[in-house]
Amino acid sequence: MSATLVDEQSGLNFDLTEDQVMLQNLARDFARKEIIRSGAAEHYDVSGEWPWDLWKKALRVGLVNLNIPEEYGGIGASVLEECIVGEELAYGCSGIQTALMLNQLAVLPLLIAANDDQKRRYFPQLTEAGKIMAYCMTEPDAGSDVAGIKSTATRKGDRYLLNGTKTWITDGPVASYFTVFAKTDPTGRHKGISCFIVERDWKGVSTSKPLEKLGQHAAQACQVFFEDVEVPAENLLGGEGEGFLIGMKVFDKSRPPVAAAASGVARRALDEAVRYANERHAFGQAIHAFQGVGFMLSDMKIRVDAARLLTWKSAWLVDHGKRNTSEAAVAKAYAADAAVLNAVDAVQVFGGNGYSREYPVEKLLRDSKIYQIYEGTTQIQKGIILRELSKS
């Protein structure tokens, strides 16, 4: 599949290809039937279980492992196509969407830096065996400051001895594999970081119980501990000291899909608010007729459309080999705010009912906040945008 927001012959074009429309419809139908109407969104929000049944269904129809090349069992989707699917699934439940699509983040270091042998060994484990891979960057004392990570990987002959703790590792409780960033040169900052593929069943690898959190309960997260883990040198991705660069390239490809998921939450909040404003009457008329409510709905629509367009632009750029660092940061920052603001406004439109767990907007509000935090906080995105502005 290939992303084509711009046709080189005809100029600007916002039409999706036939394949992309089919993929969008597949994801939309899955979200409506398997996530919303089935009651799965509510079930996993309450239980906090990882959605294995939905994973198996999504794997069967081709809605996970999207960015893995076709030769290894994926569909070789573009970043734009990941965004299309992510928006639709997050519309159903952003926690379930995050759980199901996390493999696509974890494999990005492999897509960027793995050799053919590494791809042959690990990609089929995800596409054919249905295993999960998690992305291990964040540490208890190093979140936004990637260069400040303290995990170490010390070379010992043909192996590395890995030690450290990672936290807030989404899908960590169920992952069979991890892409792990650690210092091979503890004296260096960003230049001392390397990236490794680590297997869960290796001696010295362990995880905490799932961390309790505000929202996205289906996307379990945990701490991951590495204690004298012997990592074969052949599991180093790229060369020593290339981890930071790999991580930055990951962000350029991972932030547009995160923005797309936030757009999906913003769109769901809008749809729920419009439906309720049409049905709810006060003083003899539907509440959407009151300007105070109507203008809120209009603002919500503006945010949804702007978030999607910013997201698609950032995805199109990276798909076409163009630098998108600023655009990805803009999309992620704006879409994250759109999700939170739309969720807040949806609760307001619902009034007292919006504060009740019997209505979906309460969950949307809890789920939305994380978008302003993970994959780089909104403040980090603004710092990136400022840095790019200074360069220009």
C-alpha cells in the first residue's frame, strides 16, 4: 500500500486510494462491531484486562502489525495508512487501539536499523505467531530527557550485560519481546545510547504488575526490570551509539499515528455530544439550538478537522521521504489538546450525565489526557517546534 495525498500530475489531492478506503472501512467496521456494540470498550475499561480476544480478531483480519513488510507477514502499510486505522480504532476505544497497535511502535527500531537476519528472526513471531513486542525507552528518572537514561549494556565478549529499569512500558505485561534503549557508553549522553532486541524469557528479565492509571485501562503498562541480562551481540540494532538517532527517527514515524488516535478520540467526543445535544431538550427545544451549546459543538468540529489534516500532512511527508520533525510535533501537540478539549466539552454538553459512567464521555475524558503526555509531552513538542523554527 502507498499513501497518496498529493498526485504529482494533478497537484493537491485529498482523495484516498481505493485500497486506503477499504482499509478505513475495515477498521471502522471493526471499531463499531467488535469494540463499541459488543460492549468490549466498557468491559476492558472496568476489568483492566489485556484484550487478547480482540487481538486475535484484529490479527486475523489484518488490522495489526501494519507496518511490517509483506514479505514477513505484514501489509507494509505507510504511516498515513497507520493513521487511518488508528483513528478509527481509537474512535471505538483508545485503550484498545493502543494495546492492539503497539507492535507498530516497538518494531520501528527494527524497520530503521535491523539487518535481514534480525527481521527474519523476529517479524514472523509477531505476524504469524501473534506475539507482542514492547518499546522500552522511558525510565523512572528519564522520560522527556531521553539522553538521561541510566540503563547500561556492558560488552562482555560476544554478549552485552544489560542492567536497568524501564517504566510505563505499554503492553509490557504481555510482551514476548522488547526493543530496549541502554547506555553502552555511560559517560556519554545521547551519543552513548544503543538499542537492543531483548526476549522476555531470558534470565534476568522481569516485569511488575500492571500499573494503575487514570485511563486507557485496556492498554496495560508496567515496569520492566533487567538484571544482568545477557544479550547476544547479534541483537544490537545498528551500531553502538546509534540508539539516540534511532529513537529520534522513531518519533518522526510514531507521532503521526499517536496524533491520529487522539483525533479519533476527539471525533468520538464530537459525535457523542452532537447526538446528545439533538436528543436532550430544555425550555422546549433541543439544547443544540442554544448558542452556548452550539458554538461548543462548532469548536469541537474545527478541532477534529484541523487535527486530522495536520496529522495526515505529517504522515504524508515522512512517507515521501521528506523531513517531518516539526510537522509531526505540531500534529501531536494539536491533536492531543483537541482530544482533551473535546472530551471536556462533551462532558459539559452532557451536563450531570457526562459525569456518570453510564455515558461514554466520562471514559473519553479519562482516556484523552495521556495524549498530552506520552510520545513526548505537549511542552516537549513545543520545544521541538521552537527549535525547528530557530533553524529555519
